[in-house]
Amino acid sequence: MGKTGPVETQIPLRDLGFFMEGESVDRRLGVVGIFIEDRKTKASKVKQILSDHGDIIAGRMGIPYPGRKVAVISLIVDGTTDELGFLTGKLGMLKGVHVCSSLIRG
């Protein structure tokens, strides 16, 4: 009879978020559009989230658009899909804040 016991499952380290020396993380370059309906009440929360993720933001432009009663922020971003998803997810959870993004492999 064969030996019985726990079965070992080996998971590659890269699947756990670890990378071996010389490996590169799959980064994406993209743009993120943020539309804020009530700038006076949401601006500080949006600014805090952007500041928290500043290491993946390459450029930022913000424009109030009174004719549509919104503020618009556009970002140039460079990060992993996890980092970018975390940023857009946090912003998208704010009521009155709408987010859209477009990414390329870069």
C-alpha cells in the first residue's frame, strides 16, 4: 500500500505577489477620468485618495466645469492592474464620483 498523508500543493511565488530577482511586474500605462458631482463635499476625499496613490500617478489635471455642475480630473497612471484597480475602486465607492479608465500594456 502507498503512503498516505497530506497532499502538498505548490503555488508559484509570483501568484502570491512575490517576484524573483530579475522578474518584472506587469505594469500598465493608462488614463483615468474622474467626474465629481458635488465638488465642495467630495473634493477632500478625492484628494486624499489621489495622494495615497500618488506613486502611480504620472500626471494630473483638474478642471471645474460649472456649465455641467461637475469637476473633472484626468490622470495619467502607470502601475499594476491591482494598484490601478484599487485606486479606481476606492474612488468609485464615493457617492457622486464617477470613474472611467483605459489601460494599455506598457
